[in-house]
Amino acid sequence: MAKQLQVFVLVALSLALTCTATTYVVGDNSGWDISTDLDSWAKGKTFFVGDVLLFQFSSSNSLEEVTKENFNNCNTTNVLKSYTNGNTTVTLSKPGPRYFISGNKLYCLGGMKLQLNVKDNNQEYSPAGAPLPADGSNQGGDALPRPSTKSNVPISSGVVHGGWHALVSVCLGFMVTVLWVVQMI
């Protein structure tokens, strides 16, 4: 029985090490609020399947997940999902665009809405953009955006592994565990 428990613990630890995600507090310290610049908050962040969004808001507000059309029009009547408690977690369970708006149409029209794109874990990393010229000029382009004053640090960070890297890690961990169990018998 003790050997089975050891095997279970080893397998669980190997999976935990390869499947960590990031939890983001939407709006950082300001939370899901009309005064929060949600576009700036989302810039520079890459969201992956398995990451979690934590929306913190007062009981007088709400959160709606909607379609792109309802996002653009701040339509709060035909929603995909509605959240009314003040501490709401949304797990990003599939790749693609996600759209969130305030349940108060006036707040939504005032900018209290969030659009983000969720990337699949098994996509390879894209190459970095071309560097700027050494003199700092940006020929033929707009000026670079100013950084946000809000923190871009997630509250819980981890490395999201995916694709064949995760598969190889899990398979190797499983093979080592099986060999260890066979040796113990």
C-alpha cells in the first residue's frame, strides 16, 4: 500500500510540474471597475488555455461574457454567461477570443469591457519582432505606446508547458515511475 501511495505522489507531482497556469487579477488593484483602464491592463499579457481570470467587483455590479457583436454594442440582454458575485473566477478553457462586459450598459459604454485572445498551450512561441534602429527612430511607424502605470505582474505565475514538450515530460516521468516500481517489487 505504501508503494502505491509513493507512485501516486510521484505521478501527481510530475503532472503538477508540467501543467501550471497563471491567475490574473483583472484590473490589478483597481479590479473590475469603471475607473480601470482595462485595455491598458490587458496589453502585454499573453493568455493561455488553463489560465484563470479573477474579477473582483462590488455587489452592485456584474460581469457578463458575451459574443463579439454584443461586446461591440454593449448588449447586456443576450449573454453567454452572467456572474453576480464579487469575486468571480473564469478559467480560460479553450483557445480563441473571449469578450467580457459590465452588466451595467452605461458602464460598458464607458469602457468597462475586456476583450482578450486565449492561445493554445501547444503552439510554439512566435519569433520576436524586428528591433528598432539603433538611433531610436521608428521610421514609417507610429510612436511606441507608453507603458501602463498599473502592474503587469500576475498574482500567481508559473510556466505553461504544452505541446510535445509536455507530452515528452509526462511520458518520461511515467516511464521512470514504472521502472522504479518494477525495481521495488
